[in-house]
Amino acid sequence: MDYPPKPSRGSRVAVISPSAGLPAIFPTVYELGLERLRKEFELEPVEYPTTRVMGASPVDRARDVQAAFADPSISAVLASIGGDDQLRILRHLDPAVLRANPKPFFGYSDNTTLLNYLSGLGIVGYHGGSVLVQLGRSGEMHPLTRASFEAALFTSDWFELTASADYSDEPVDWQTPAYASIPQPMFPSTGWRWHGAAGGAVSGRLWGGNIEVLTWLLAADVVAPPPPGAIFFMETSEDMPPATEVYYMLRNLGERGWLSDCPAILAGRAKCWDRLNQLGPDAKRAYAEDQRAAVLRAAGEYAPDAVVVLDLDIGHTDPQLVLPYGGEARVDADTRRISVRY
């Protein structure tokens, strides 16, 4: 695995929509994200033909991916958001172009597809940091999100992840008037939950992503497998899969033999609320606990010696810590610290 060169202040960065062109529907939120890229990170965003197009063909979206990586003036590639259709661009990508022009790619959710594809080419990517969600957050970026995203963008050093004292999975509606000035409502966090082995730190390359998308890649037989001894990480989406399905998806990975030599399993905090599935406080707690139990059940069956960390601040909840997909990580169960190398 190779870490691609990083951008610097003033660099041009691509903003693409390899899954869904939601900037076309939510231009106010998208423009807020672009403004923060310019003002807070001093980067020049460059859009591509399908960035603001809903329903763009897989061929056209793949063409934008290729163009962004091939352009020598572009120093990083950022997804505007996820979606559910990135799988269909893979057959239209030329791996030789991406391998010859490695660049940091940022995205999560359905962007697990491209992150996994890049890992198969030996290129480290970055799980997190979409323009619409994290950069376009109402009020301001969460300080932990900002610090992690900035370090992943500009540095190549080790970075210690920090558990947040608060969190949210109920974002401000993107169609709310005066969206940009409304603070994100937050809830108290109980922190990360540690289970399993102790006795020192374990290390490995990070592999995983959104568990639902990984399952799609498995079904289509286009998944790049984990390296030996990989640290597995996972998160679930706003589709809020039932705990039984989460267990089955992890069981599938286990039956492939992809969990048995994992020294650690990192599971993101479950997203327990969505605009189309607005659970109350008690139902949210029950949903989260059921998902934790599903992860621990699968870990106990397929990776009984692994350190398991639950409720990590990754994925679809806020704040969001960026993970280097294919990059190095250390997990210390004794000190309860996690570090990644960006």
C-alpha cells in the first residue's frame, strides 16, 4: 500500500459525485461546503461535469473519476456525498490510470466502493469527509471532525483519534431556512466501548467501510480482499439495517475467512435516526444496543482474540473521524488509545 502525495494550502482539489449528484438538489448546503474548503482550508475546489447532475450515467461518472485522477493540477479528490449506485462505475474505470496517478480520495458510505477499489490497486484512501455532510454541516464543522480532516488532508504523520463528549445522528434538515446559521443539536456521548483482549497494542492496515456497501461488492464479486492481519472497521448507514442483518453481513465476511486474523475490530456508532425513520429516544437506545450485540456476537464467533471497539466516531454520525483506508493503525486496549497514520 502506498500513501499518495498530499495537497498543500492553495492546491486545486477535485469535487466529484461518483454516486449521486445531490449538489443539484441541495445547492445551499453544497455551496457552504465549497466555501469552507476555500476559506478554512485554503483549497481551490474544481467541479466536474456530473458533480451537480442527478441521474448521471455510470459511464459519465466514471469519466469524471478518471479525469480527476489524471489531471496533474489536481492534488486530491473529494466526493460530494455518497449514494447507492457507485458499484456500477467500476467496470468503466481504467485501473492503469488510477495506479499511475495516485491521489488522496476522501469519501465514505457508498464511497466505500471506490476506497476499496483503490486499496486493491495499492493506494491508500480516506474514509470520511464529504463536502455536503461534514464540510456543509450547519453552524460550523465539529472541532474533532475539522482536526481529523485537516490532518488527513495535509499531513503524513501519526494522529491520535479522540472520543467525542457529544454526538448527533439528527442533522438539521437541509431545506431549513437559514440552515447555515443553525447550530447542530448534540447529545451526550458515553464514549467508546472496549471489549476483548488486553496486554499491549496491536497494529495493522485498515480495511472495511460501510458494511452494507461491502456486502454489495461481495455479491457482485468485485471486492478487494483485506491484507493479512488487517484491522477491520465498519459503520452502518441511514438505511438503519436491523441487527440481525448486521450480524449476517459480518457472518458472510467471517465465512470468507476475512475476520479470523483481525487483531482489532472497530465499529462506528450506529446511526439510529433518519428523516424517514425518526426513532424516539428509547427506540434509539434499543436499536444501538442491538447492533452492538450483533457485532460482538460475530466477533466472538470469528475473531475471538480481537480487540473490539464499539461506538467509534466514524461513519454516518457526527462528529466524524477520518480513517486511512489501507493505511496503518494502532489500537491499544491497555491505554484505550487509537492512532492512525495519515
